[in-house]
Amino acid sequence: MTSEYKGVAVVTGASSGIGALYAERLARRGHDLILVARSRDRLQALAQRISDETGRAVEVVVADLGDAADLARVEAQLSRDASLTMLVNNAGFGTFAPLLESDVGRMEAMIRLNVIALMRLTYAVAPGMAARGRGAIINISSIVSIAPELLNGVYGGSKAFVHAFSTSLNHELAPKGIRVQAVLPGATATDFWATGGLPVEHLPEGITMQAADMVDAALSGFDLGEVITIPALPDIEEWNAFEAARRSMSARLSRSLPASRYGIVTN
């Protein structure tokens, strides 16, 4: 064993890239693992390597979380597992194709995975964590949650959901002993780009972070107690000012009268 035992962490989309790196890092931090993804061969190879290197127990769950039956099966398993202490909602996909050049069926599938699966798995684990008074939920969002013009709007919208959902979850669950973190990566060197037809090597120089660096920064942000972690942002005060402005404005968003600039005469 490499560290004090910290319970079981579930990682979705775990067969490669960011998910596989989270799995490795969390095992070294003391977690046993449940790894969820579609590729049995990749999952089993990863599980064997992590178990051999860390001595941790690693369970493989082969499932397509975009499929309702597979998702329900994983939900049921997680909801009755009292050993769970962490969920990493990493499974998802995206595209950089413009909205009008994207297949609407593919966009719906994106929402099912990026939004519905993430939400349902969170609902599966959160009640048990709240009852036990401890746990953590890490949701992988994206910088497009605050800069949706950068990529496809459905992808940006799905990641904006993850961001907003995580912020609300933290507000509700922090008093119950549950940590919530949303991670907002920028361009990261994973299969995301090649799958969409643009190899990562073709991105502008200087904007792409290595996946291992991104995950290590995200976990450092978790250790620092961050609710929103933006691994590439140099100055955290920029985010703090953005968030402070949002919170300040929120007190003025709902009023009994329209703003005077609209020229509405009320009785």
C-alpha cells in the first residue's frame, strides 16, 4: 500500500486520458477504485497495472453511460456501496465543429453523456455521502463553461451545466461534509482533438497542456479547497474578482420593477 486508506473512488471515462490519470493518482493517494468505461480491454489492462503498482483493489465496470440501461446499472451499484468516498465524473465527449455543421443526433448524445449521466451518477452517490457525513464529487467541466464562444455551443452548454450544477451542489452539500469541485481545463493533450478531426499538434503553440499536468494541477486545487479549479489560469485573483462580481450582481437580478433603461411605465 502506498498511502493511508481513503475509501473507494469511482472514476468514469477511466480507460484512457484524463480518467486513467485520475485513477492512477487517486490509487497512489490511498483510494481503492471502481473504473467505469466502455473498453473492457483497456480498463482491465489499466486496473492490473494500477493494482500491481499500488496494491490497491481495482474493480472494472464496463458500461456505456450514454446508454440508459447501462447507466441505470451503474447507478444501482453505486447507490448501495457504502464504501464510496469520491466520484470523479470525467466521462464525456465534445466537438469543435460549428453548430450548423453538427449532427443534431450527435449533439443529443453529447447531452445524454455530459449532462444526464453526470447528474444521475451524482444523485446515486450524494445521499449516501450525506448520510455518512463525508465524501467528494469532482466534475470535469471546461473553460468553455465561461467562454462558450470558443467551441461548439452544445458542448459549451453541457459544460456550463456541469459548472453551474457543481456550484449549486457545493452550496447545498458542503454543510453536510461533502467536497465538490468543478475542474475547468483548457485545451488538453488527449484524444478529444483527434476524434474531432483536428490532431492536437495542429493547435496554436502554447495553449495545450499535457494531461498529466492538468490532472496534477486539478488535484492540487482540490487539496487547496477550491470549488472551481482552472489549471491554466496564472492569477487566481482574476477568478476571485469574476466570482465576486457575479455574487454581487446576483442580489440585483430579481426585482419587482423592470430596469429603467427599458422605458416601461408601470402603474
